[in-house]
Amino acid sequence: MKNFLALLTVLAVFNPAYAAELFASVDAISGSAFLSDETGKSGAISAGQKVYAGQTIDTAADGEVHLVTEDGGIIALRPDTAFRVDEYRAEGGSGDRIFMSLFRGAMRSITGWIGKHNTSAYRITTPSATLGIRGTDHEATVIDKAGGDEPGTYDTVNEGATILKTPQGETEVTPGKFGFVPRNRSVAPYILAKQPGFWTRRKLRIESRIQQRKEFFRTRLEQMRDDRITRLKSARGSQAGPAYGRHAAAHHPERGRRSAGNKQLRGHRYAQARQPRRAQPEQRRHKARSKSEHTRQ
């Protein structure tokens, strides 16, 4: 048992992925893509691979990566994209969150149970804006070089709604519209009058599979969430084991009361033992006065 615990400690220290929160699994890949951790260590991505909070995915010019998140969501990373998982927690409670960064390129995001139950716990940060949701299927794009479209953050919605935010204001994006935040101009987000040019130029190889996967997970979100809550409760219960020490009172009230009484008694005895010795002469003078009065009588 000691050897096993020591192994866990070593893994947590030397393997950042082990210590981080599991974010997603690679559901499909086309072309080339790479996964790197916070230390800069990088490697090619393969189907079935695990992705953890703190890791970054870079797709090549021919690369597409589809992820299935632990809360039943889908992330589709487009060619020439740089994406990072900033924070993630999926335990089925109020502490769940999914915070991501899109540095360049494009990503389609279909939210899982986190976005369904707590929209404020979902956020995408880009170089010029932040995106929030109202339960959605949307696509965010970051253009970092002028090539027919102005550099900045674009967002379009397939289902639901998103909120584009900057220090200058915010704008709601609804289905069929394109919201935009310029990269080099400090203005509030706004809705474009027409579809941007990159939208018609893009070429995706494995996009057709997403709708089927979306429907598959949509019907299972609540069950997945309930299963996660049950597994976590079971795991925490088995780790707790017998209650001793400071936790004993919570499991054994009578033992806790006895323990409290014993502590009080020990404290009283300790206080008596710590009484200063200079009090003793006063006690002797009191005895002497009592003896003198008795003699005079």
C-alpha cells in the first residue's frame, strides 16, 4: 500500500496530465495535429487520446480534431487552429466550469451538461473578445492576418445564442448571424451585414459526422451527469474509510462527546500544573495567620 501511494505521488509530480482534470477524448482526427502540455512537451495526436486541462492543441493546415468532453459536449477544431483548455471541472454540481482559449483558427462548440445547467460557467477567450453562451451550438473564428477578412473574432450560431463581450460592450448573436469584434479597433461587438468571406472558402473533411454525434450525446446528457455524480460519491465514500481523529465526532457522536470531555479535563489539569510558584508563599502566610489567631484564642 505504501508503495502504491508513493507511485501516485511520483505520477502527480512528474506527469502534469495525471494531476490535471480530464477534459476530453479525441473522437476523430483528419490530417495532422499536435498536443502540448504546460511544460512545452509536444506530440502528435491520435484517436482515443486523452486531453487534460492546461494542454494546448495545434492543428496543421490539413488538420481537424473532434473532441468529446467529459460532460458530453463536442469540440471540433478546424485547420490551422491553436486552442487551449484553461480550466475544466465536470462533477455535476455548481462548481462545474469550462474555460477555453482560442488563439487563432476556428472551433465549433456544442455544449454538454455544463452549458445546459450553468451557462455562466462556459467561456471562450480570444485575443480580442470573450464569448459566453445561452445553451448552444456555435462556431468561433479568430483571424490573425489580413487576407480578405478583417483580423478579429467572429462568431456564428447554429442553435441557441452567444454573447460577444469586450470592455466597450456586448452583443448577442443568434442563429444565422455573424458577430464580430475587430482586433485592432477598440469598439463594442456588432453584427455583420453579410457573411464573411472565409466562411465560403473553408474546406472541412469530417464535418458531416458531427450531427449524428450531437444527437447521440444530446439524448444521454442527463444520464451521463447522474452517472458522474454517483461515481464521485461512491469514490469519495470509499476513500473516507473509518472515522478517526478530528473527524470521529461526525461519525460517532457519543465518542465525540467523550473526547470533548476528556480534552476539557486535560485542559483543567494542565492549567493547574501551570500555576506560578510565587502563589505558594501567599498560601503559607495565610496558614500562619490562621495558626496565630487560633493561639490567641
